[in-house]
Amino acid sequence: MTFKAQELRALRRLTLPILATQLAQIGMGTIDTLMSGYISTRDLAAVAIGTSIWLPIWLLLAGILVALSPLASRINASGQTAGLPQLLAAALFTGLAFGAVSALALSGLAQFLPHWIDDPVTAGIARQYLFAIALGMPSAGVFLAYRFYAEALNQPAHVTRIMLIGLALNVPVNALFLYGWFGLPEFGGVGCGIGSSLVFTGMAIAMAINTRKHRLSNNEVLWRNVFRPDWTQVMAVTTLGLPIGLSIFFEVSLFSVISLFLTELGPVIVAGHQVALNVSSLTFMIPLSLAMALTVRVGHHLGSNQPELARRTAWLGVKTNLAIAVFNATLMVTLSAYIAGLYSPDPKVVETAAGLLLFAAVFQLSDAIQVGAAGALRGYQDTLPVMLITFISYWAIGLALGHYLAFSPQEFNGGEPLGARGFWIGLVSGLTVAAIALGYRLYKVSHKPRLAQPLS
């Protein structure tokens, strides 16, 4: 079997369960959006705004803890596995600490929503929805630490099963509070936040039980070490993970800021934008999952002191991502109106969303390249340059250009601003710059002669 075929098989074995986990994760936000949309357009807009705020915080937390993947995979590949439980304890401490900080951040942001959103009803629903989600963030930190530990040890299927069960439970648990079943109060869109937080907690407990059974010895003390962690390993996870988390945050929070800017254009525009964003987020899960698998495989080859295999794997992953993106973009273009119709019965929302999906299809290509390159660079533990590139590309270029096109008169548009379309043009531009810069960075790093690196 050729190296290419062998590595594609290894990537596929890792990617498919990670993809299922990612789809289940983003599926919780999708379920919240879909279920609230059939209560009212205001509930849909409020949950959309709330999701666009908590999802970047969740992904920042996930990005910090994904540092466990290259650290653990390199230790595992080297055969020095005795230190893995202590590394997991450090990651759990980090997850709890940053989960608590995330909860406080969401609670603080919720207080400002009435000042940012013109419609007081929408603002009130979004505010309470965020408070409900904040309660589940420490549990999310614990779940994510267990998740990336399992994936680094090539056991992603365990995570997938738990995540899919959580996704399935999210519908009835949401419905309990959304519709007020069994005598409970009818919370409307806020009930989706309550249900999702309860599911986060259930998944964290399930992963703790699964890890104890499959990845720890019976006499291994874990949680005592969580509350008395090895600070060197906590710093290793945080130092490597914080730039990763910020890189992801810069990209995803850009969409959140755009959602807030669009609130002054009315709930129909916000809802249509959120539909297009949610669809593109779902399709993006495929290249993102492959990028996570790349982090593990590149780290594995470097831990085995095989830098040439690491380089070949990195570029194979980027090319595969691009092929997947072409397929995704084709589906989005041809089925845009049908897809938009699944999210809302409101024809104005459907029309707006279908138009924006055409822009979302275009940026699939650049997004796939940049996320693949970033995933490979994380395997090299080259995270700070990725953070700087993403910040400049998304905020200094993407947001600035998008805001100008969205709100300033444009002669080519009959002297009218482009509205939501302007922001999506800005997104395409920013992501293209990121793809070029990260691709060049990966070329430089992967072709650089290197000696075996320390494991932590």
C-alpha cells in the first residue's frame, strides 16, 4: 500500500468519528435554532443572536483544550505513556477554570444585549437564553478535555457515541422547557438554552465514566490531581492552546459581531444571515474535522521522529480539504432555496438566506485551505503565527471591508449600501488572505529541517 493510500485511510479512521462529534456539537445550536423558529420569528432571531455569542466562547474553550491532541499524541507515539494521566488531570483543571471564566463572560455579555438590540422582546429572550447556556460552560470544559484526550489516543469513536446520544436527547430535553411539557413553565426560546446546558452536563459525566473504563487503570487517581495539578503541564496546555483558541475565536467571533451589526436591519435580515451561517458552519465541520485529524497525525509522525512523513501528511490533508470544499460549495449553490426553506416558514427569511448562501458557497474554498493549514501547523505546535494571521485576516481585512460595503453607499449598487451581502463579501476576502498566508506558513514550517523536539 502506498504512503498516500495508507495515510488517507488513517486520516479517514480519525476524521469520521471526529466529524460525527463535530456535527453533533454544532447540531445542538442547529436544533436550538430550528425549534425556536417554529415558536416565532423573534424567538428565532433571539436564539440566533445568543448562539452567535456563545458558540465563539465554546470554540475558544475547545481551541484551548485541543492543545491536548498534539501533546498527548506525541507522548503516545514515543511510548512514554506513564505521564498521560497527569496531562489529562492538567487539561481537566484547565477546562474547569476556563469553563468558569466562559460562564462569567457570557453572563456579562448577556447584560449588554438590551443596549445592542433595538427590539426589546428579542433582546430579552436572547439575554435569558445566554444566562441559561452559561450554566453549562464548566461542564463543557470538562467534556472537551476528556474528548480531546480520547481523540489523541486514537479512540474518537467513544466520544462520537456519547455526543450522538447527547444530540438525540437535546430535542426532547429542549422541548420540555420550550413548550412546557409535564407541567413545566413554557420558556419559549429560552428553554433551548436550559435544555442544552443540561445535555452538556450529562455528556461530561458520561465521558468521565467512559475514560475511567477505557483509558485509565483501576488504581489511577485522577480528580485528586485535577485539584492539585502539575502546573508545568497546565502551562504547557495553556501556552500551546490559548493561541489556538484565540485563532478560532477570531474567526467565529467575526460572524457574531456581524450578526450584532445586522440587528439594526431587522429580525428578518438577522434570521436570514443566521440560517446561511448555520448551513455554512455545518458544511465546514468536514474540513474542520479533517484538520483536527491532521493535528493528531502530524503530531504522531513528529513524536516518532519522522518529519518527512509529517510534511507529506500535512499537504495531503490540505489538498483533501480543498476537494471536499468544492463538493460542498456545489451543493450549496444548487440547493440554496430548498435548504433555506428547512429553517423557516417565513418566505422573507427564506429569500434572504438563499441569497446569502451563494456567498457562503464561495468562501468554502478559502476556508477549507486555511483550516487545513492551521490544523497541520498545530501538529507542529506552531500556534502563535496562526493566531496573528487569523486576527489580521478576519478583523483588519474581513470585518473592515465588510462594514464599509454593508453600510456605505456603493456606486456599483445604484448608490445603495450592500447590507448583509457586503459583510459576506468581506468574509470571502478575509478568508482568502488567511488561506494564502497560512498556506505559505505551512510551506516554510514543513520544509524546515528539524530535530526531534521535546515532548512537552
